[in-house]
Amino acid sequence: MTFFWSSWITILSIACWAGILGVLLFVLKYKPDVEEDGTTGHEYDGIREYDKPLPKWWLVIFFGSIVWGFAYWIFFPAIFPSSWNGITTVEVDGETVPWTSKNELYSELEENDRIFTNNFEQTILVRANAAEATQTLSQLSSLQTTLRRSESPPADLQTQIDEQIEQLGPYVERLAQDPNALKVGSRLFLQNCSVCHGSNAKGGRGYPNLTDDAWLYGGEAKDILTTLHYGRVGGMPAWRDQIGEDGVRAASEYVLSLSPNNGHIDNGELDQTLVRQGEAIFAQQCALCHGPDAKGMTSVGAPNLTDNIWLYGGERETVRNTLRYGRAGVMPEWETKLGNERIMLLAAYVYSLSDRASTQQTRPNITAAAATISNEQTVSAN
């Protein structure tokens, strides 16, 4: 709150209290003349006015509220907060700081995180036979704190953090086999990820399906952890200005020819002349990212063009629009929002959904748990 509004509220509060207190003291001091029967002589519609003192309980509450107000100003930064921080403090990020509503929120969030972390380390990891991850998590947290607080962190600090995240990969695979861990992970997914990927994780136009085996940046546990920690920014450049409209049509035709399900292409069969022209364009312009064999490259998030999985749709005109105007996709980072422990659980759940993990014994339970939670939300929404 700015100094102006803080001062305005303070002055207004003091003025109101002073006005009410003045009126009260005036009423207590004023003693009207009364008749022999104890009335003031005022009568209206047959009702006579008595001069009775204010109830003691009311006076106690009123004066008590004034005392409480002054005590509040002392304990909390109510008057000139830029100069007076009050005498109340809270713990935030391991430091004792003056009380503010913001600091109190952060302090409560940290306390909740401590409770969750203790439960995660002492219960969830132990049950999943992954208790060794505690040491790696501790080292990772320490490195992240150093990076966050240091104005000029060591050059290799980020590399060390990445290495610790990668070391958590095997533990995520163990969590992916534990029903209790997956239950928590599915809740985290529904709360944070389902708005884009859907409650069934099958994605939608522009949002990847997480239940197949097609991964833009890799589907190993360590890759999913990296994606969740840092997010992803994918970009398909626009090619219309570079290769022209004829080039767009030719390259699109060649890309469509790579798909194993190109027989259903709308607006007729493939134009083989355009396919041959597009193959040359692809080799010159597109192979750098998608590879000479068009199988894609997880290092840059370039999709495989030889399957029948299309992020934005595989219709002829849709593919042409992708080449004409490009595409831009953003996966937000979750490190600062969820923390390392929740990311591990979320990564384990996502890892369990992939076709690559479908042979695991716990897969039927995972699907059932996700379906149950999804149904609960649907009933709740209705």
C-alpha cells in the first residue's frame, strides 16, 4: 500500500474514533434536568424519555476497542508503515522479517510446504523405495537457494542444478510404480495441468497428448523433470516469405506424404509433382530441425513428421498454415510454483501415462485413479 493510502486510512480511522469518543464523553458529562419520576420531560406519542446511564457492557466493549486499536498500531505497521514496522515478526525463507500481510502469506505457505515435504520424504518416498532421493533433493534445494540469493552466482552453478535434477530421474520412475504417489500426482495434474492437457491428459489442438509415446523434448523421467522445472518455449518459424506460396504448397505436400495415414487427405490425393518439389525444399530448409529422415529432434522440440500425430492438425490446409505463419508454443515453468517435491510427483504421474510405461503392473490402477478423480470433478462441477 502506498504512503498516501496508508496515511489516508490512518487519519480517517483516528478522526472517526476521536469523533465518536468526543460525542460519548459529551453524553456522559451532560446531565439533563429530570422530573420527580425520573423522566426528562420529553414525551412523544405517549412515550416518556428517561435519563438512564449507558450499559456498562457497551462501555467496556467501546473503550476496549479503542485500547485494542492502539495496541494494534503498536504491534503492526498501521501508522506510517514506511517508518514503523511494528514489533510483530514472521519467519520467511529462514529470516525473521517484519509482519506484513504479504510476509504472513509467504510464512504460511512455507509452513505448509514443510508439512508436505516431511510427509513426502518420510512416507511417500519410503513406500516407493526411493528414500535415497532425500539427499539429492536437499542438495538441489541448497543450490537453488544459492542461485536465487546470489547476485553473481558461479558459472557452473546452473550446470550443477541440472545435474541434480537429472539424478532424480530414477526415483521418479520408482514413484511411477507406487499407487499412493500417483494418487497425489494425479491431483496435482488436475489442479495445474488439466486446463491445457485435459483431465484425461490427451491434450487438444496445440496441446500435446501425454498418453502416447510421442515426446517433443523426450519422454524419459529426467526429460519430464526438466520440462516441468524450466518450462519449454517452442517455435516453428513462418516460411511464406522465404519459400513463397508455391514453396509452402510443395513442402506441405511432401510433409503430408511422410505420414502413414495420408490416404485420407482432404481435397483429393497427393500431388506427386508437388511432393518431389517439396522434398528438395525440405532437405534445404527443414531437415536442420526435423532431421534428414523427418523423425524430429528432441533437443530442439521438433516433432516427428513420419507418424500420424499432429499437434495442430494434419489436414492439408492446416499444414499449409503452419508453414505459412509458423507456430508458437509455451509450456510454463513450475519450479517456483510447485517446488521440487511436487514436481517429482507430477513427473511420476505424467511418466506413468505414456505408452512406454503401459507395461508396468500399476498402469491399470493409474488409469482407474485418474478416471475416478475426473468423475469426481465432473460431478462436483455439475
